[in-house]
Amino acid sequence: MQILTISRPPKELIQALAKVGTATLSGEMSRIGLRDAYICGPVSVSPGITIAGPALTLQFLPKREDVYEDDEYGDPEAQMHRQVLYQVEEGDVVVVDARGDLRSGVFGEMMITYLQGRGGAGLIVDGCIRDSRKAREIGLPMWTRGATPNFHTQTGLFPHAVNVPIACGGTLVMPGDIIVADDDGAIVVPIKFAEQALKISSEHREWEEFSRLRLSEGGDLRKYYPLQAEARAEYEAWREADTNRK
């Protein structure tokens, strides 16, 4: 059994990306060459929470009896869904390609408890979990397609590989990619784009804050969103005053 490790990006970069949010990051990354970073399907079951962290990946495949023997407890350490959890360090996000399957629960209460105990930042599953009420009570932030009473290999899937490229929600996730997730969903920020995405997204967030203020005061939508050249001097003056206040 070969388990690959990941290269984790600086925590300062991860924390800064979390402050931006998925909507701004996704939009700005599309302008610098990443067409679609959205992991389509999993939705938040932890409202009001934002997470960011490097991806540990788990790949499920369709079960075939000559490849996978259906005995969950016969040799627990051969179960790859356990092996991904053993790699977790504080702040990591476990991302699971469960093929969008709505019948198999890839993790239950015990595994999710262990993931939280390891310091994991959250869980993204293109599929389902089980023991969902107890899992939510644990408090680990999660994004899933739903819940099921079935355990992970009870139906048509089996865990195949850890820390390999996966297609989660139709989006490529490479081990070590930065995952940012909030109420709008989960997105992938490739390391190649991370610094640039942070820079332009932070600038975008700042002028949006100014525009939001002006729009709340009855300002002209055509002038303030998106921010037009005629409002640039006003924005710069607001930004300087805001910086001085801080």
C-alpha cells in the first residue's frame, strides 16, 4: 500500500484566502485563467462557517468483487478511507470523490470524530455521509450531497486511492490544492494561482466594500457597481481615510 504525502502551502496564505470568500475568489480566478473552480454538488451542512486548507484526497471507484472483497472489518487497515485520515494534520481538508453517489455513506460518526480530533478543518464529499445527526453534532464543518443509512461499501463503491488527483463534483482536485468553502459551496484554488488570486480578490473585496456602502446610501448602481472610473478618486479617498481609522 503506497500512500503519497502532500506539500502544504503557507498557513498565512490559506488564512488570507479564507477571508476573501468563495464568490469573489471564483470570479477573479476566472479572469486570470481558471475557468471553473467550483466543486458542484456538495453543499454546506455547517451554515455560517468558512474554511480553507490544503486538500487530502480520497478516491472511490465502482465496486467489482474480484478487485474489492466486501468485508469492512476483516482487515480494517486495508480500508483506504481510514488511510486518508491517518495523513491529516491540523488545518487539512479531506476531499472525497464519491462519484456523486447518493446511496453509500463514505464516512460516519466515528470517522468524522477522528477527523475532528486530528485537527482537520473540514470535509468535502461528492456523495453522502451517514450517522448524519450525530455527525453534525460533532461540529466539524462539512459539505456533502446528503445523507444515507448505508455504510461506505454496502452498495456499489469502494475506496481506492489516497492523495491522487480526483474529480470532485466534476472539478479536478490535486492533492495539496487549497480548498475554500463557505455557504456558497466549495472551490479549488491551485497553488499556481493562489498568490495572484489573493491579490486581485483582496482588491476586489475592498472596492466592493466601498461600493456596498454607497449603494446602501442610494448611490447610482451604474457608477458604483462595478466601480467606474468616475468614482475612482472618491474610492481612493475613502480607502485612505479607512486605513487611517484602522
